Amino acid sequence: MKDFVDGTAFNNEQGNRARKLFAAVVLAALDDAIADDKKYGNGPEQIARWARSRDGREVLSCAGIDPSERVVGGLMEFVSKGIRTSVALSREESERRHAAEQAEAA
């Protein structure tokens, strides 16, 4: 029984690592699209094309993201904002956005 539990825990951990790896690929695709948007002005179209492609849908699915049109729209909106993923995921950016929301509410 102990071997079964250890094997299940190991498989679960492997699955989590794989999901994180594919999530990193999605973040890299977003950064590439943001760079394209700054350079050529076609970033949202690039990420939409990638997300709708067979490879893009597969990567999104493996990252645990449903490859629906709603997600594609969200990716396009994120790219159009032009904030790189490393900045958007940082604590300082989160605090800045929260302070801006508080200022709007007041």
C-alpha cells in the first residue's frame, strides 16, 4: 500500500511540474507577442493566431488553461496592455494595481 501512495504522489508531482513547464511556455509566448506589438504593432493578432493554432491549443491545455475564445480574448487584451509578464506577475505591480483600484473606488 505504501508503494502505491508513493507512486501516486510521485505521479502527481510530475504532473504539476509538467503543468508549470507548459505555463512557462505560455508566458514566453505572451512576452514574444508583447515584443512584436512594440516592434510591429501586431502583438494581439500574433497571440490570437498562436492560441488558435493546434500547437497553441495543445500547450494551453497542457498548462491547465481551457483553449476557448474567451481565453484568446483575454490573451489579446493582456498583450495590448503591453506589460511584460515578469512585471505583471510581480508584487509591486499587483500593489500598484490594487492602489489604483482603491483610488477609483474612492
